[in-house]
Amino acid sequence: MSKRVVIFDTTLRDGEQSPGVSLNLQEKLEIAHQLARLGVDVIEAGFPIASPGDFEAVSAVAAQVKGPVIAGLARANRKDIERAAEALRAAEQARIHTFIATSPIHMRHKLRMEPDQVLEAAVEAVKLAKTFTADVEFSAEDAFRSDVEFLCRIFKAVIDAGATTINIPDTVGYATPQEYGAFIKTVINGTPNMDRATVSVHCHNDLGLAVANSLSALENGARQIECTMNGIGERAGNCSLEELVMALYTRKSVYGLDSSINSTEIYRTSRLVSNLTGMLVQPNKAIVGKNAFAHESGIHQDGVLKERTTYEIMNPQMLGIFTNNIVLGKHSGRHAFRERLKELGFELDDEKLGKAFARFKNLADRKSEITDEDLVVLVEDELRAV
Ligand code: KIV
Ligand code: ZN
């Protein structure tokens, strides 16, 4: 079995479904380019049928962002799939991600469909998607609360119809790690042709278990993780990309798995997503929180000064985190700004410095404290824009 975990980022789709978040086209493109630099394998760019704005954003990401596979979400019906295919037309590598709910509660109350009708719709959807691209993902929404035998039957049928990735979501974040791992194993063993597809999981964080459940799924045969930067998403959010990836890296001896992520881009991506979505990262958030590498007590400070690894299991520099304690804010002048940039390794000519300074002042109006990481993101964006 492959030792490589496919990182499927859904910050622009499920992440954007966070209450209160709405990104414009330019912001989505900026995030998508950064996700490509981060090294994700798949970018789910949006849900093209959902709105003209979503369609436009998926089309633009498909046309402009090279490297990762670009995915578009579609319900299991003709209109959604044709719209997704149209939006993805310019992609280097396109994936249509089609889904339908399979749990009794969703089939009865939401879809008002019988299981056999759901199965037929799923198969037809995959067959249609297959006429547009070889890369087709099928998701059984609310899979964890579905009947296992029905799930295996539908998965077998959609793989026969051409699905290349099978996603088994815990849509409402109900599972616990041991239970979810066992469930994934049962589904894999109960689907005779599952070896022809990549098994994916998509965990929500309603009980704070999305990362733990995703890791447990990997131990039981899953090889694609659907996740978002900073763990943003519907309700309590999705599996956090940075936590999952760094758990795999830091505990390689436990999992024995690799990802394609360039860890030094993690902090920058986190800051960009937070700044553009307006969703603040809690200070004690693992990996990217302000306090994740801060040491408060005398004993800890003493230990870290003598040897960093006494209290740090990861090197912050690996995540692209630079440490300093100079605070820049809206009252800071151009001189302090230039000096700080120099310390961070940026020598800008007067024109570029002027533009970067204007962006800094705009940001400072919205954010009381500008960190070094904010400055790096801001200056690199300015340099790229030239
Ligand atoms: O949570 C979920 O089940 C989803 C699907 C569309 C994959 O977001
Ligand atoms: Zn979801």
C-alpha cells in the first residue's frame, strides 16, 4: 500500500462555508496560488453551481493555478456536473467531485429518496462525470451514519462506473477515533473492488476529533485526507491541514507516511487565510497559534534557552515562523517598517517600499498588531504583483 497521503485542500469550498466568510475572486486566487506553493495535491476550488461567483472563481483557479489537481463540487445530478465540468475546462488536471447522502436520516428527510434511487443517481452521476474527466471522486455524504452494507454496495457500483477516489465523510463530526478507524477498515474490506480507488476521508470537528479521526483512518487504509487551512469550515470546522501534516511528520515513526507539503509555507498560508477570511486563529491553536512556540514559565524558558528540544517538539523555522518581539502597528513609520523588512531579509527600492508601506498601513487599520509573518506575506505578495 502507498506510503504517500494525498492532501486534498477544501479551504476554498468547505472552508468558505464557515459562517460569515465570503471571499472575492481575487482573494480566492491569492489563496489558491499559496496552496499550490504549500504543495497540496488537490485544491477544491468551489461549488460551481452554487452561484455565479463560485463558478467564476473555480474557472479562474482552473485557468491560472498550475500544479495541483483542481476539483469542483457537484451534487449527483446532470446540471451540477455539467456546470462543474464547464468551470474546470481550463484546468491542467481537473477532478469532478460528486456527492449524494447515504445515511437513512439524510435519505429520508433531506433527499426523500429510497436507497436504490440514491444508488442509481450516484452511478449515473459518476458515469456522466467520467465523460468530462478521468479523475472522478465520489462522496457518500454522512457516510459514518450510513448502513455499512449499503455503503459498500454503492461504493462497488460507483467504482465500476469509473470513480477513482472514494470519500467516506464523517459529515457531522460524530465519530470517535477508534470507531472511525474500524469503520474505514470494514468499508474497505467489504467493497471488493476498493483496490481500484483511493480511499479518502473528510472529517468535521464537532467533537474536536477531526484530526484524530483522520489519523485513525490513515492507520486503517485511507490515503487521501480532506482538510482546510486553520481547520476552518462548516460549524466547528474541518480537519486542520497543518495539524494533520505535522502529526505525520513529527510522528513519522508511528504512521510511516509522507505528504507533499512544504512545511515552511504553513505559517504564511495560515496568516493569509486568516487575514483574508477574517477568521482569527486562537492563540493556543496547535502549530500556527500565536502561543504555539511561546514559553511563559521560568522553568520552561530556562530549559528552552539551554536546549530548544526540551519543550519544543517541532522547530518553528520548519513552519516558516520567525521569532522577534518588535511590535509594528498603525502608528509605526516608514523608517521602522524599512528596518524591520531589512532584518527579515527584504531590501526594497523606494517605489516597492512605498507600495508595501501603503499595504501595511491598510492592514494596520484592520489589525492592531502586525507580526513578522504578516509582513513576509504582505511583502512577498507585493513583490509577486510587480
Ligand atoms: O461534509 C461533507 O460530507 C461534505 C461533502 C460534500 C464531502 O462536505
Ligand atoms: Zn464537509
